[in-house]
Amino acid sequence: MSANYSLDGKTILVTGGTGSFGKRFISTLIEQHSPRKVIVYSRDELKQYEMQISSDFRPHDEMMRYFIGDVRDEPRLTRAMEDVDVVVHAAALKQVPACEYNPFEAVKTNILGAENVINASMASGVERVIALSTDKAAAPINLYGATKLASDKLFVAANNFRGKRDIRFSVVRYGNVMGSRGSVIPFFQSQVDSGVLPITDADMTRFNITLQEGADFVLENFDRMWGGEIFVPKIPSYRITDIAEAIAPEATQEIVGIRPGEKLHEEMITTTDSLSTIEFDSYFVIAPSYPLWDHAEFAATSGPTPGQACTPGFSYDSGTNGDFLTVDQLKTLITDHVT
């Protein structure tokens, strides 16, 4: 089963295309490939205008298109996907407290929106769809994670009813994006002048990935995908206390307790997932649990080197990860990747 797939000459639509990931993904796509057209699909007309006039995208006006629309609106999605070959689904409600307080809104965007993307892709002759997930979707304990787990399940299962259509649906799951809105690094930076950094728990850890690494990983998986996989990159972890030390070594670290809906360590692959997980050199693949395709053949042929089935009981979480960033490494990454 060939996984070779070129993005050159393709029309690509990105939901949530004006977000941090969307903009970095599109700029990387244009830099590394030669798409025929790139469609930005999002709700915010101001962000679209700012994107249109920015130095990153204005030189590419001839290939850029901007659609105002919501993933809750299936007819609008279907219209936007006319003659589209590839879809990257990055639109979501992502703030944990906001999702807890507005649960029905989170369900409408993150779950029903996922269904709409699937239906519109099926109806429009799209060839490849990759949906973005999160570490919070593995054994979720908050509503955001639960909605993203449901979304992941929808995209994996969509491969069951594609019929004769030449379309594949896959998912990319990774951890905290360094410096993203609402994350701990910009929050700590805003508290430096107070001399006190609130630490939820001294043992807390998180996965870490840069925005560029996330965009690159998604692009790489269009060539690898067979449909139904959840791709998980091998990325380092950090300790919350080390982040505080890297940002403000003189500040007092005050333990304030874990917030509702928060884990001590984040997971990306659970022990149950291990039964269908394949390990490659730089990433894992959670294969579909139903027999969509032969897992052994996938492991042998889909990566640059053959993959190996994970042992039952394996898990991939930020606390037991074998790769931890040092304080000095964190300082460098913050300087390079956080504005």
C-alpha cells in the first residue's frame, strides 16, 4: 500500500488557518512545497485581514484565498472545499477553563465541527485529511480533552465509511506548544516583576514542542498516512519548576495546588493504546484497533526505517519520558521561540 503523496500542485484548505499553528503551517507549506492554492477558513475577519497584509503572506496573494466560515456550518464548509485536495483541521475551542464553563459550545465546535469537516470532505472529493489533536485527549479528565478524544475517534472511524472514495483521514497528536496563547511560559513571563511565580505542583511535568516542529510533523505525515492512524512525535518533557527557573531564577516559587481539570503529568499514549501502537525512530503511530489495514505491513513499509510494535503495558507520558529539557536548554528555546 503506497503512502507516497506530494502536496505540489494541490489545493489545501486549513480550518483555523488564522491561528498560530495555521499561519506557521501555511508559511512552511509555501516555503517547502508548491501548492496550487491555499484556502484559509476561519471565523475572524480581522485576523484574515491582518494575515492578508502581512509580509509572510502578501507576496503569495495569487495562491491565497480567505473564506469566512465556522466549522459548525457544514454547507459553508462544503462550499469552501470545492476542488480541494487536502484539508488540515486545526480549528477548535482550546482553553480548558472556557470549555468547562461553556461545555455545549465546546461540543458544537470540537465534536460536531469535526463531523462537519468529515462530511464536507467526503462530499467534495478531498483526498487527504489530517486533524490536530492534543495530549489532553489521552485519558481525558477535562471537557476539552474529552471533546478532542471524541474528535479523534470520529476522524479515525471516518475511514470505515469512505466507500470507494480515494480519501484518507488521520490524526496528529502532540503536547504543549512552546509559548502558545494561555500556556505557562507567557504567564510566568507576565509575573516576573511580582517576584513570585505560582507553581501548581513541584512534581508537575509537560511535553514540549515548538510551533515549527508541529507544522513540520503534520507536513511529514501526509506522505506517511494510510488512513486511521494517530501520529505522535517523540518530543522532550520539562518540569514546571525548571521552566520557572529558566524564566526567573530569582523569583520565589509558590506552590498553589493543581487546578480543576489538570493532570500532574500529561499522556499521549495510554497503556490500552499500547496494544495497537507502533514505534518508529522519531515518532509513534497508534494504529486503528479494527482491521483497516495490516499493521505489520505498515510497520515494515511506511517509515524511513521499519517500526516495532510496542510491548503491552507501554505508555508515553511526560513524567516517565526519557528525554527531559535542562534549564539551559529551556532558556535557549524560550529565547528562540517565545516572543
